[in-house]
Amino acid sequence: MALRTWACLCALAVSAPAFAGGGPLGIDHRLHYDNSGIWKRSNQKILATGTAVTIIGGALLLGDNDEFGDTLWRSVDSVVLASATTDVLKLGFRRQRPSETDDPDKFFSSGKKNNSFPSGEVTLISAAVTPFIVHYGEDHPMVYALALLPAYDMVARMKTRGHWQTDVLAGAAIGTGFGIWASHRNSPFILSLLPGGFQVGFIKHFD
């Protein structure tokens, strides 16, 4: 089912009318600029910030003492490692954003703002929701609706010309990949690095 989710994300991201494009896959092109309504940049920032605060805050609040807390910590693992990977790739590829150029083949450009590939926000949101989809999706199919969050962000980032098609697809792939990896570990990675199998959680469970 994780593969189906990834396929849906890809389909939604490239669902705009097909144009001759460039970039690594030959699909990159500017979408019609739209920074209004649901696509407004401020809404994208709220989603990304809210996602990060929810999973990190929830993980610290609940700890790793129950099933949901454990899933939250796997989501934290996924977000931290996927986001770090994306940051390194941004520094390496130095791709110009569609807001700066109409040429999707402009990689390895100088300048701090040239960090379009891959999309960090799409990576973050994909990484955050994937552990929940993997863990709960089979028994609770409504959980698959979480895939709409990164799908929305993929389209929104292109509409405001923050990213090209391959930027958001790469971000979704990285986030989903780390999410699947984190979901199949025996225990959350970050917690395993803490001394003595340290567990956190401000909500205590009493018998």
C-alpha cells in the first residue's frame, strides 16, 4: 500500500496539462502562478510548521510507552534524517527555482537562494505522514487520507513557483523512503542513541 500511496503522490504532482519540458525527467515546466486561496504561500508554511510541531511535540509528550507514541518517534526519525539528506542535496545541486528562471536545467548555480532541488517542505511532510500510513493504514484505511497533505504541498509549491516537478517528486521520494525505513526498524532510531534506552513522555500512564 505504501507503493500505491507513492504512485498517487506522483500522479497528483504531474497532473497539470503535459508540456514539453526540461530537467532530469523532461517534465519540468512552470505552472501558471497562483498565490491565492488554498495555494497561498502562508498556508504552505502553516502546514509545514504545524506538521513539525505536531510530531515533535507529540513525541515528547507521549514518549515511547505506547503504540501511538512509538509511531510519533518513528515519524521524528524520518523527518530528521530525510530533512538532513535534503539539505545536503540542496547544497550539492544548487538548482535555480522557477521563480528565478524559466530554464529547469539550471543546476550548480552560485547564490544562496539556488536550492530548489529537492523540495524540503515536501520531504518533511512526506516523511512525517508515512510512518502513520505504514503502521495504521491496513487496519484503518482512512489513514491513507494523510497522503493528501504532501500531495497538496507538491502542487502548491509548484503553483507559487517555489519548485519544479522533479523537485517535489524527489522530496516525496526521500520522505517516503525514510518513512518506510523508520517504520520497519525494531525501535525508534533517535531514542536508541540516547543513553540507557532513555524514554521521554510527560503524560504518564497509571494502572
